[in-house]
Amino acid sequence: MKLTFKFLFFFISTLFLGYSCDTKHESQNEYILIHCTSDANSLNPHYSRGGFSNYLSMQIFQTLTGIDYYTEELVGVVADNRPQIEELDSNKLAIKYKIRKGAKFKNGRLINSEDILFSLKLSICPGINSKGSASFYEFIEEVQIDPKDPSFITFICSDNYFINEYVTGDFSILPFETYDLSLIHI
């Protein structure tokens, strides 16, 4: 009986040890599982109201810039880096972003300046109940897309606030073909 118990213990220990040393952990999975005790009220970043909905939107949709929580600095996400800021006069700024090469949507289409302009328009559209975010962008007077290089987009801002750099890069970039009814073929 004692010998059987020792053998069984040795066999089970060897079995556990063998499976715990498996080094194959390759995953081609593109899914992230998040468990939360409440439901999201929306997955659309312009309609989301709760903390969990905002968190999910930040995981699904990208912005031009984001905060690096280790260095506490603004870094490029879809943009290749922080924007270039030029003072036009005492009350105006030109905030210029360059879109990162290879930045694309899930469907494989490259992100361009038109997508960024469309997404900004969605954020300020009066017909969309967009969390009151339109007031965050009131300082933007004009948006210019560089005709020679459409990977550059410039926001002309009327006020020289310290958060302009952050706000101009902090809206969710959405693919326009998903929301533009003229591009939907039924």
C-alpha cells in the first residue's frame, strides 16, 4: 500500500512537472477578454457615458496621441509623435500631426487625414449626442490637410491654451466608410 502511494505521488508529480514546463505559448489570437461586473451602455465612443464604456472605447478605437503612463508624457499613437506646434500670433496656434506610416484600421485600410477630419466632425456634429464634447473643440478654427503629403493634418487653434496639444489628438478615429451612408452598397 505504501509503495503504491509513493508510486502514485511520483507519477502525479512528474505529470504536473511535465505539463508546467511546456514552453509553447504562441497565440495568434487577436482577442482580449475583459471581465467587468457591469455592462457597457455603448461601444460607440461618441455615445458612451459610463466609465466602463469609455474604457472599452479607448481599447477599441485609437487616437492621434496618448499618455505614456511611465514617463507621463504625450506620445504618438496614430500620429508618429507629438505634434509640431507653431505660434502664428499671440492668440493662434498651428498644431501639426503626421500620421504614422502603416497605421491602419482592422479591415487593413490605412488611416488617412480624411478619417481624422471625419472623426473630428463626428465629435462636434450638433445632431449627435456626443457627451457634450463639441465644447472641447470650440477653439479649433480650421483644419488643413497638406495637399502635397496627406499624412499631415494641421489644426488652427484660436486660443493658446496649454491643453490644446492634448485635446487635438484625443478623439477616437473612426473609419468614415462605416458611418457614411453614401458608401454603403445594399
